[in-house]
Amino acid sequence: MAKVHPLPIVEVAEYVTSKRESFTIWMKSLVMQGNGCTVFNENGEIAYRIDNYDNRGSNEVYLMDLRGKVLFTILRKVWLFGGWKGYRGDNGDKLNKERPRFQVSKKGQITLLSSSSNAETSCYKLEAGKSAFKIVDCSRGDVVAEARRKQSSNSGVLLGDDVLTLVVEPQVDHSFIMALVTVYGLMRHRL
């Protein structure tokens, strides 16, 4: 009699590849009556998801992988200048609010912070339009990720404004880019 063994789950420590990657973002949650978005990879498999069971525009949102592992916790700052802070993972009530991984101002200025201290390590700019956006590395001026409305592959017809194509350049952390997509959705009141 043959034995059935499940395939091992391969954990990816960093979500970085050596080639350009394309994703499809559907600004809808797969959970009924939930707010959020679902991200599909080039093979049509779910790669990331944001399920916001609370009200739209919540002050706390989680970016998860397919299996529900929290990759980033995003908190909205509502004091003086406003904006968002992103924390790697989720430690429940023990989230270290002293060490954000990144912060985004209301104007789209992204500061990537070092994991060992709050020393600034990189600066990015979120350039957003009505239904498209780019993430630009401020120091080099290079576009590291770009999203625009998705077109059907057969006829080139634009799909709804809640379906985007995201292209991420090589050697860029996809989970970080997806966290910024989450902030974009929060800025546009879509999550």
C-alpha cells in the first residue's frame, strides 16, 4: 500500500528574487463582509492578503502571506502630522512600537528604518495617482515597483479600478512593497 506524505512547507525568510516579478492586486478581501485585498503571483496563486475585519480605514491592519502568517503590522498615526508605521511581523500585544521597520507620511514620503535602531537607512517616495502608483528610491531615482490598472491579456481591455498589476524590480523585498501597497490602500480609503 502506498503512503501519502504532505509536501513540506518551504518557509521563505526574505521575499526577494533575482528577477522582475509581476503580481495582480485585487482590492477586495476573500473573506465575506471583510475589507482588504488579495495579491496573486504570476501563476495565479494567492501570495499575500490583507483582511481587515474591522471598519474600512482601520488604525491597525495586517499584511499576511497565504498561510496567514503576519508579515507586517501597519498602524496609523493620528497625531500631529499623521501617517503610518510598519512593524515586521506581529507579536500580539507585545509588538515593539519603539522599532518600526518603516514609516510613511501623509505626503507619501517613505522612510525605511534599520531594524537595530531608528537610524534612517533608505528613503523612498510613493508617487500616487488616481488608480496607479510608483515607489521610487530617492537616492538613485529608480522606480522599484509600479502599479497600474490591469488590462486583460486577450483584448487589452482595462479591468475595474480595483484590479491592479504590480511590477516589482529584482532584489527588492516583496513583503515590504506589499506593506506599502497596504498603506496606499489606506491612503485611498480602499482598505
